[in-house]
Amino acid sequence: MRRASKPVYLAAIAALWAALLSGGAMAQAPPAPACTQQVYLTFDTGHMGVAPLIAQVLQRQQIKVTFFVAQEKTQQGDGTLGATWAPWWAARAAEGHEFASHTLDHVYWLSDLPEHAPGNEPRFKMRPSAGAQMGQTLQWSAQDYCDSLKQASTRIEALTGRASLPLFRAPGGKTSPRLLAAAKSCGYAHVGWAPAGFLGDELPSEKFSNAHLLAQAASKIRAGDVLMAHLGIWSRTDPWAPAVLEPLIVQLKAKGLCFATLRDHPEHRRWIAQHARS
């Protein structure tokens, strides 16, 4: 058998060595360990004035969040879940963010109505802050509340083509045990926020500066906390987002925390698996 010439032999050895370095030894390097110090950033809908800036921050920082959606009045367009904002929501879905209900017309629970007769469903005193009945005090059945939760979910699913989570956040975080039971009966579990997770974007600017809110959140937030802010608040003259948002994310990352959606939250994971919307 004729032996290969020395140049050909050396070239073959070099090629083999290069392959080992680029595809062999390098491919065997263990993956970086997954972050276990998770926090869960969530946004409720609002006037949407800072929504594009928030989206830019999330893209730049490469983090995923959960949006709780209602059809609210906006600074421009036909409401948070109207046609004007449909492309914005579709883009967030394409980026892998999650969505959940905030009631269709951002309806506040005011109180439970007096004890209902045995066998009848509970009733609640409610007040929408958006929609055709905005500002009115209403008496709702459990089914009325379930319908509002489902309508918000259905609307965001139509805009994004993505199933929403079987979770909800009551406007203002206001609930009662009876209201929570009514929501669970139609497949929705409530998500509030951690004490340190109240990021303060709805507080008056003259009393709570952005610098104060940033320092407070960065020092107190811990792994496991659910964080809450909005896509625009009418009452705050010095917008919280994005002035506080990106510095807060950077500081929390520096402390070893990472960001996940509520789909990965240990307290909600089983409920989501059992009640997933199709």
C-alpha cells in the first residue's frame, strides 16, 4: 500500500485536531447551570404610554414577563386590547412572554353582598373602571365575574394566537375568599405580589421619586418574589418606566437573581398544568 505524502498526512492530522477543538472538545463542555434564584416580573395594563419603551427594555435585557390584561382606556388608540395595540401584543407573544386575565373592564371588587340563600351562587358589589359601565356600582354573580375573566383571556388570545395562563389578578389586588373561590370554580387562580414586589409606579411622584422607588426595590426584593408594575399610570407625572425598570433589572441580575414568567412559578405550575387553556 502506498503511503500518503507527508504534507497530506500533516494536513489530515491538522484537520482532525481542528474538528476536535471546534466540534468535539468544545461540544462536550457542560452547559451553564440554570438560575434558581428567580423573580417574576409582571405588568398590568394601563394607558400604554410607556409600553413601547418597556418592550425595548425587556428585549435589551432578554427577560420574559407575564402581562395581566384588561381592556382599558389608552393615551392613543381604541383601548389596551383594541386593534391599535394588536401588533404590540403579537410581538410580545412572539418573544415568549405570557398573558393572564385582569378582568375585561378592569372591574374592582368592592364587597361581598349579604349571605346568599343555600344553593344560590354568591353575589358581589363591583365597579368597572373601564368599558360601557365605567364608574357604576354593579351587583354581579359568580358567573358574571367568571365571564369577565374569560372575556379578557379570549381577547388576548385572539390578538396573540397564544393561550393565556389560567391565572388572574384582581384590579387593585382587591378580593375576598368568596370571590377567589368563584374564580377557581371557573379555572382561574389569583396572583397578587410580594410586599417588596410592589414597585410603586402608581404612587404620587411628589412623594415617591423614581430614585427612592429604585433604591427601595433593589434592596428588598428577594428570590421568589412576584413583582408588579403597569404599562402606564395616569396619576403619576414622573413616569416610573423606563426610568426605574432597566436599572432595577440590572441591579437584580448583579445580585444573582434571574427572571421567569409565572408559568414557572412553583406555586402555580401544577394549577397551570391542570387548567391550561386551549
